[in-house]
Amino acid sequence: MQQDRLNVSAERLTLVPDDLGSAPGRPLTVVCGRSEADLAAVVDELRRRHEQGFKVVDLSFSESTAGLLPAVRAQVAMTAFTNLHRLPPAAVEALVRQVAGTQCLATVVLPLPVHARSAFATAFARLHRDGLIRAVTLRPVPRGELPELVVSMTGALPETSLCSQLWSMTRGWPSAVAAALRIGADTGAITVVDRHCYLSDWPARFQTGHDLVGDVRGLGLPLWSTAKAVAVLAPLGPAAPRLCGQVLGVPEHEATAMLSALADAGVLLPSRGAVWRFRLPLLQLALRSSLGPYERRRIAQIAVTALWEGTAHCADPAFLADQIVDAGNLVDAERARAELLDRARYAVPGEARQCHAEPPDHTRQATPDHPGLSHTGQPLRWLRAAADLAPQPAERVRILLAHARACLAHGAARRALDSTKALLHEHLDDLPDDQLVDVCLSHLAALGAAGEPDTLRRVADGSWWPWPGTEVERAVGRAAALSSLGDWRAAQQVLAGVRDHPEAGLVARHLRDLEPVNRLWLGEPAAFDAEVTAGEPGLARRDAEVLVALGELRRAEPLLAGQAPVSLACQATLAAAGGRADEALELVRKSVATEPRTGCDPGQGVMFHIAATLLLRKGKLVRALEMVTTARERGPALPHLPAAAEAAHHVLFGRHAEAVTVLLRALDHAEATGVVALTEPLWMSLADIAVSRGDQSPLPCHLDRIAAVAKRMHTEQAEIGRLVLHATVHDDRGAAAEAAELLRGRPALELAEGLERLVRFGVGAPELLSEAYEAAGAVDALLHRSVLRNLMRSRGIPVPGRQETVAENERLLAVLVTDGLGNKQIATLLDTSEKSVEGRLSRLFSRTGYRSRVELAAAMLTGRFTA
């Protein structure tokens, strides 16, 4: 019989149906599956459904069926016999005949014991022929249903790459999926953001739980040791048995016999072409993590030696590099370092190639594609290991600096910090004079991104600088620290002092890098504009990202052409500007989940501002506030930006005074730090509140402030704000028309909000609302569309598509419920009564068939809800 099923025809089961379990007079239901945990979950679900009168009888320690029948007859609803396979085959048949016609269920864990497999097959065949058993095989969840399984376990929708990783490790077995999610959460590899879960680099090693490796350990020491060895060596194919024997100190035929025993126990799949594979890849990873330090190094040494000698081969180019790292100094250091640098340069080419331009012939790959390097975690690990293998301090310095830069570029701040600390603590004397400031600035950047603001503050206030360097070099470091903390005015004062210093030439390059952008945020864009016009080499990507953050998309386009991929924050802002709202939010979530969870530069601050605004307009209010909170917790370099979304949230619920307080506090902070850039949205929010209150007296003051921003920054966004307020204060319809024309070249959400504002301020024709309504629809801004519909009706503008409007209102209601809002809050938002909300919800649940808000939320997350 096959290992993963009984030898009788069986139904397949992935979820627990309502009719599972034997009704009186029907055959005994026998549920069999590969995982004891999954079988236990079936029993737990049945217990939950039956609530009372459900009895579980564990047969693990039973030798016979004596005494079991009275227990069955005493039960009220159902009895579940777990671990039926623990009984002798004859006792199994006796038990089944005893309970015939009662309401029972039994579980069997596969594979069955080898020595009893034949007897069990005979017994089950006889029972099935006599109509006494109904066999049900527990099967894994199909790949297409894996997202819904993850949602049921986490309440969050998994990204595509996470689903692929989970499938490759678990093959869809629910208990394995749960274990993988638990490991991912514990190690930080899986992060939930905005009710979506994301995968960063899966950990090379993790703490193994008893539920993963306990059964293998229970097979005895020889098989336990064999399982750990083959967990590493299996990728070497036909060479694996011989190399396992080398690890275990036994002949190849003995190692092969133990591998066969692991297959009989269900740990491995039966050998195909002398290749051994794990039935559950997650178990293979867990076994690798169970290795002790010396075991890991010894097995890695054997693998590396075999690959170098050509007695083993592996299709995965990452395997050799990983084993070189684990082997450490047990293999030839020079060859190992060359291999690691060669591998790393495919993921971090700009840095790794500087360390080793031409690898020896024996390290070159015949295939240039190097599959399997989709994540940067492994290559960064290889690069750092290469540094540790460098024989000369000068070479180690070069590789460590390359590693730090690569880590910062790929968002691995903690790893960067390890390398910069090594450079500054162990290799100060080996650093070339012209690289000291570079290393210090990289270290400060890593401190900021890794969430160590206390150290940055000590550098910023001048109380701490433990490294050598001239006065101007220390000053440049202090200015960089001040910028990271968002104190742009103080940073500029320090840089101005450096520029006037007699030794300023020592740091001229660093001044050119720091000063233009620093002055830009202070409302002095001349130097930055000149830099953009001149096309400074090496700065095009940074300057493009700054322009995107400012909303100057037309100016950014030439700089973006032909550049390497920009940051996730910049990608999100560009996606939002292109009307791809869902893509933008996905990129924001990906950034939050996979990049350092501390630090928030101006580009990231704009990203959070845009994400929160989009979520608000879509009706996802709680999630919008979560974005605001996340931005604030990171210590943003432009801390006034989150205030706009927070104030908008207050306004939606009619809390105008609280909104004004939030905005004024943020503007006061911006003024204290000298920030001018991107303050215009806050002034426009104050103007919106004044108009909604029916009090236009503050508008001339707001006009003066926003006009000053527009004059200094020369940005299109500030100019639009100036034109709108000028038109309102001075009743200038020409200015309003000019603002409308500029808005038509802006992102869809800005267009919708701007045109609506013109109408509300009384300087735009009501017909503009139709254009605003269409623009809001382009980004699926459900709540904003609802507000616009009310405004259109009050202005006598027809709302198109009655059926579409009904469906959209229903979908908005579902979004608000999914976001966790209560009926009273929903009524406030929709300007209706709680009773009306209750009626609409009842109709929604009746039409869709969902029985609770939880079911509705799950359907919304997985995209199963249709209006």
C-alpha cells in the first residue's frame, strides 16, 4: 500500500465538512493524514461544533479494545478515537466491529508502521468490504486556496512571494503552514502591515519547536543524526548517501539503509534516481537549524570539499556559498573568499566588484543567470564572510566598507552597523585618510536607520565623537546627524561654518553632497536646482527621489530615465502619482514590512503621507491612522507631514478644533527647525477647515503663508495652493481657472481634492465636481466619492450610474465594517442615523450570506466580496 493513504478507496478532505463523522447506523469514519497536528485540528473542529457530548479516546497506549465499548455507549453526540494506528491490526478490526452503527470517528497517522503495514492493509480491506468503514484522506490545501488559509490563521492577506515561500516549505499542509507562520513571526521574517503579511529574507537558522523535529528525534540517535546530515547534503543528489556516510563514519550502504528507514518513517520521500528529498521541506530547514556549531561546520566542510573536487554537483549556485560560510576556516580561505566575492557581486555588483574585480577561473560560473538570488540576505552574508576571511587588513577594510554600503542600499541597517563598527573600532589605523569621513557618515546613516537616535543626538549636540578626524570632518559628521534627526536649520548652521573654515577643502566633496538638499528643505532650493541642472554624476538617483518627494514629477522624469531601481518609497509615490493607488499601497506595505523599522527620511515621510491620505479617501480610516502612527514612531525627518492625515481624520468626524490644534502644532515645529518645504498641505488644510466652518477671516493670513512657500520653493503644488487661496480671497476667477488647469496635470487624488476645493470655496463652477468625481473613481476613493455625491446633489449636478452608485455604497459600507468601525461611527461618516446603518448592514448580510463582520472582513481581504 502507498505510504500516504490506506489501500481502500477514500474521499479527499481539505476542510472539515458539516457531515464529517459517522451518523448512527453508518460506517465508522476513519480520517487518515500525514500530520498528527492536522488530524488533531479536525478533532478540535468537531468538538467545537458538537460543544457537549463529544468524547475523545486516545488509543496511543492501548493494547486492546477491552473497556472501550461502555465508554462509547455512554457518549451523547460523538466519540473520536485518536491514533487508531497505535493498536495492533487485530485490535483495530475488533474495535471497528464493536462500534459499528454508533456515532464515532477515528484518526490514523500515516505512514503506517512498516512491520504492520501488510496486516493493516488486510484488516482495512476486509472492513471496507463489509461496509464498516468510510475512509477519508486528509489532503493539503490546494495552492490556490493557500491565501485564504493564511487569512484564517493571521487575519492578514499574504503577498505573492510569501505564498510561494510557504508553498515550497509546507506543500499546503495546514499544520506546517501554521508552524512556518509562527517561525516567520518569531524571527521577523514575516511582518503584518495594514492587514497584509509580507516576507523578508527567510532566516538561515531558527529555533526549532518540538512539533517539527520531535518525531524525528524519537526515531533514535542514528536516524536523528542521519536526518540532520541529509538535511544539508540532499541538494548534492546521488552523492548524498556517500557523503552522509562520511559524516556518520559508516559505509555508504549503511547510510543508504538509514535513509531508507527515514523514508519508511515518512521523513523522506522514496528515493528516485538515487536522489533523496524531504516530504516536508520545512522539516528539512528545521533539521538544519538543529545542528550544533561543530556539526554544521563539519558537514559544510565535507560538502564544499566534494564540490571543489568535482565528486558532487549542485544545481543551486547559492548552496556552495552558504556552505563556505558555514565551514569557516575548515576550508581553504583564499579560494573561499574568491568564491564568496564572486557570488555576492551578482546581487551587489557595484560594491562587491570593487573588492575583487577578476575572480580566478575556478570560481566562474558557466551560467550567468545565477538563479536563486532573488533576495539580498544571502549575498550580504557572503560578502561579510568574505571580509572575515581576508588575510590583509587593507583588503578586509575594502570588503567591510563595500558590505556596509551594500547593506545600507538594501535596507539592512543592522548588518551595515556591524561592519561600520568593525571598521571604526578595529581598523581605524588601516583606513585611508580620505575614507574616514565616508565610514563615519555611513555609520551615522546606519545608526539612524537602525533606530539608535540617542547616539545620533550625542553626535548632533557635539558631546560625543570617539573617532579621529579634523575639526571640519567632525563638523560634517555632526551636520549629518542633525539632518537625520530633522533639525535642518541647526545642520545648515554647522555646514555654513564648515564652508567658511580654512580647511573646508578637506571635506569639499561631502559639502557638495549634504548642503544642497539640506538647504532645499529650508526653502533655499537654488543650490539643489543648480545640481539638478548640472547633472552631478552619482547624484541623479538621489536628486530624482528628492524631486518625487516634492511632487515635482515632470522635473524628475529625465533623472529617472535609465537609473537603477529607486527606493520603495519613491516607487510608491510614483505609483500613486500615476493613478495606481492599489500598487502604491502595496509598495508602502512592502517598504514597512521589509525595510528597517526605524528611521524615516523625507521620501519615506511623503510615502506615509500619501498612503494615509489614500486610505482615508478609500474609507479605511483605522488603517490610515496606523500609517500615521508608524511614521511618527520612526522619528521622521519631516515630522510635520503626518499631521495632515491626522487632521483630515478629525475633520471626517467633525472634530474641527482638534484638527486645527494638530496642524498648528506641526507648523510650529516646522518653523522651529526651519523647514519650509511641504508645509503648504497643512496651510491648505487650515483653509479647508475655516471654509467648512463658514469663517473665511483666517484665509488672508493663510494666503500670505502659502504664497511665501510658493515664492521660495517654486513647486507646482505650492503654486496651486497659492492660486486657490488668491482666487478665494480676491474673487479672482482667472486665478481659479489657472489653478484648475495646473491640477489637471497632477495625480488623480490631488485633482479630485483640488477641483472639489475650488467648488466648495465658491470660485469654481459646480460642473467641476463631475471631473473630480471621475478622478476620485480612478483611485477607488470610495469615501471621497460618497462625499462628492452629496456635494453634487446639493449643487444640482447629476450623479452618473445609479446601479454603480448603489454597488459603491454597499462596498463602502463593507470597507467601513472591515476597518472595524462601529455603527455610530459609520453613521457619523455617512451623515445618517444608526438605525439606517443597521438596516443597510442587515440587507448586506442577507444578500451576501455572510453571518458576521469577521466573515465579511475575510471576504474583503481575499477579494471574494462582490457588491
